[in-house]
Amino acid sequence: MNKKAVALVTGASSGMGKEIAKHLLADGYIVYGSARRVEKMRDLEEKGANIIRMDITKEEDVANVVNTIQEQNEGVDILINNAGFATYGAVEDTTIDDARYQFEVNLFGLAGITKAVLPYMREQKRGKIANISSMGGKIYTPLGAWYHATKHALEAWSDCLRFEVSPFGIDVIIIEPGIIETEFADVMVDPMMERSGNTAYSELAEKIKAATLDSYKDGSPASEVAETVLKAVKAGKPKTRYAVGKMAKTFIFFRWLLGDRMFDRIVRNSID
């Protein structure tokens, strides 16, 4: 009898990560959910998931998660790199320490957990790595320089990784969600206003706040992303990229089609 595939979902305490974990559980995978807020994953535990506290920026936490899975289930067959957040604020108003932390979570932490699971996948000559990027990895929005920088970097990093590991039977998949009903808007807006709400960029910050809160009122459900991830990891030959959710395909298409100045105009009109 074939061993059940083991999936590790980072950032599983809420939003897309939690929904992805639920869908994987329902489909019969052995699921490990990791996040800093263990108490927010108790419902996953009740459904059969294994939950482990992990701060993705701490090497000792990453090592503990991977070692625990190896001891209990040999290794990770499917890695869902979902942990991440958005730092918004004008470049002039954002400290370099805050910018560095954005990269630590969204790119370097993700890279660390990926490096840790690759040896097992290589030995097995199979594996799936799904990196949750964003339509923000292909487009840009005002005051989001550092967030978009991490997502643009993740896109390129994933492309390079795909070339490196494909000879070992490992697939690297990029998921590009659009506007999704999660904590994203609430977590993003308040720190943005603290940084830029009373500076030379205050008028722009107010516009971004209003546009963000308005657009996220009717975002796509996180389950839509989860269904796409499940489809991708079950595919024998998955696509390299999946754009999913409200405005994702539309914005990515127009960014590809239009020049910088014209896209600037579209973004400006969307917040005015």
C-alpha cells in the first residue's frame, strides 16, 4: 500500500493557509500546519492536522518542524509556502529594518524551509513546492514598494529553483492570488497609516486605505485559492503559474499588455 503523501503548509493559522490545509486534509493527505499562532490552528488539529509552532524567520524553528516531520513521517512530499505579510508605506517613511523583515518573512524564511525539505524530495525523486506569490508579483500598487519587491523576487527565485530541481522530479509551482477575503487588508492598512498617514504622503495613504478597504469587501473566498492549490499539487504535470481570484488575471494581463505610463494611469484612476 502506498504511503500517504505528507504536506506542510506554512502560515496555516488563518486565511489562505488555513483553507489550503483543510482542503488537503479533506483529500486524504497527512497535513502539518505551521504558524506562530498555534492557538489559531486548533480547529485544524481537531480535523486531523498536526500543528507546530514556527516563526519562519528563525532557523531553529524551521529545523524543529522539518526534524519532527522526518521522525514521524520520513519527510515532506508537498510544501506549501504560504507564510507572508505585506509592509505598506512610502519608501521614504519605511525603515530599512522594516524592509529587511519583509524580506526575511516573504523570501528568506520561505527559502530556508524550502532548502530544508529538498534533500528528502531529491532522494525520493518526487515532490511538489507551491509558492504563494501574488498578482503583486507581476504588478505594483502605490506605497507597496517593499511588499511588491518581495513578490517580484519570489517569482524569479521560483523560476530559477524550477530549473534546478526539475531533473529530480520536483515541481515548483507559483500561485498568484488576486484580491482574496483574508486578514490582508486589516493587517496592511493600520501600519501603513502609522508610517505615512501624517507625512508628505498622507493624501496618497488615505486614497490607498479607502481603495483597499473597498476592494476587499467583495474579494474572492480563500477556498478558491485552496482549490487551485489542490488541483496543482495533484496534477501530474502542473502549470508553472496559476493566477486565481478577483482581478488577478485581469491586472496581470494589462500589466503585460500596456507600457509603464499607461499602467500608471490605470492604477492612479483606480485609487482616485
